[in-house]
Amino acid sequence: MSAVAAVKARVGRPVLLNLRPLRDRRADEAGHCVVCGADTTFAFNSWTTPDELHAFWADENVSRAYNRRESMFCRSCCSNLRVRRIAEVLVGLYGSPGCASFAELIQDPAFLELDVAEINTIGSLGSLHALLRQLPRLMFSDYRGPERLGEVVDGVRNEDMCRLTYPDAAFDLVLSSDTLEHVPDFRAALAQTRRVLRPGGRHVFTIPVLWTRAATETRARIGADGELVHLMPALYHGRGSGAYRFIPVGVDMLTFTEFGRDIVDYVREAGFEPEVYAGSDDGTGAEIVFAGRVPE
């Protein structure tokens, strides 16, 4: 973890766990964290999503579901529900019988043999990213701009998900979380993760998706002249509501795509066998983890 990331974690974790409306405490839940393995309490925080998103959804059930998704922070490791759902799916897919957490999974000799790509940090304030960094064959990258792709920039390999520089069939597992909606061409990104995976490999990912919406919509695109073109009012993810409008809990990132149920079709068109891990059956899609598996 870089010095900046370490400071962000020290400051950010107490903020996310404790700075919230008093009424939110009534929605806290006790449970087992599938990331760190602790029996703990999960803290609900209704300030984790911006007002603009709530206005766009115009649905109290969706707003509640996504507030839970982006909060329900483990008081032991600060992993939110979205990150814990990824860990749950990975433990189910790759863990031995009886494996109860990702902290246990990274001790499994078979999992340690996998070549894994983490594209952008998954849960920067939780412990999943830190646990992934313990894998001996992990390749972590972050997008640091269009220049010097494939090179180390400010201590991190710089990769554009739409133009990965990795060789074909380099990985057994690719991981991304809430990234595809922020790239200009998610189809190209899916094609790239398909290209760098070996037969039998998977791209496991999350996206904000409304399961009640049938069709994916484009909010913005890059024009032929390289200029940004907005097809809908600009919408950003990262800055929350309430007090978090003034104390950002993440970096504001433009949303290029609003995903609907047809994301499964796009995953299939990219050459994957789609897998959908639904989580709670509330109908919103907030807890879904997707995977594209490369046929053997």
C-alpha cells in the first residue's frame, strides 16, 4: 500500500464507519465477514451514494438497496457489501470445502497458483485489496492516463481496460469492481478481458445494474474527434450525499453506461459463458456479481 493509500485508509475508515445519520444505526446487522473472517457488525451508511443517483433512480427500494451495497461496512476490515459479495463468490468458486473467508482462500495452495489480474483497486478502504496483494502471482494495475500504457507510473502499472497491454491468455482470473460503467467502451473492455484469459478462466466483476431495466443505455461517449459527448446529463459516482458531499469518500468518475439486464448478452457476445450470482433476491440487482467464463 502506498503512503497516500495508507493515509486515506487511516482517515477514511473511521469516517465511513462513524460519520452517518444517527437513524442509520438501526439498520446495522451482525454477521460473518467473508473477506476477513471476523464475526462482527456491519454498519449501514445512507450517505454513501450521491443525491443525483437517487434522483435518477426515483425508486426508494433501489436507493435503499444501493445504500446497503455501498455501505454495510465490516467493523473489523471496513469491506462494504459490494466487496464482500465479490469475496463470497470467489470463495464459492475457488475455495475448498469449509473455506469461510477470502483470508482463508489466499492460503489455499491451488488458489496461490493462479495468475490473477486486479484491474483498479477493489475496495480501497477494506481489506480485500490488501489480501489480494499477498498473492504471489497477482498483477495489479490502475489507469493513470493514456500515455505510457503497460509501464509503471507512480509505482503502479498503468493499464487502460479497453486497451490492455498484457499478452493473450496470460491470466486465470481477472477481477474488476464497478469499473466497466466508467470506461468509454465497455464492449472493448470485455473483449480485452476475454483475450487475456486462458480457457476455463473467469472475469469476475460487479457493475451498478438495475435488473428492472431491460436495455443498457449510453450516457456519454467519445466522439470521432476525441471529444467527450454527453447523451444524457453528466452523472458521477464517488462523492456521496449528506456530509460526504463535502468530505469525498471516493474519486468522482463520469458514468458512460447505465447497465440493464442485457449485460448478460453483452458478456456472451464477448465470447464468455455468462454466470450470474444474485445474492439477495430483492429484484433490484444491487447485490449481483457477474462472471464471464472462457469455454475450455
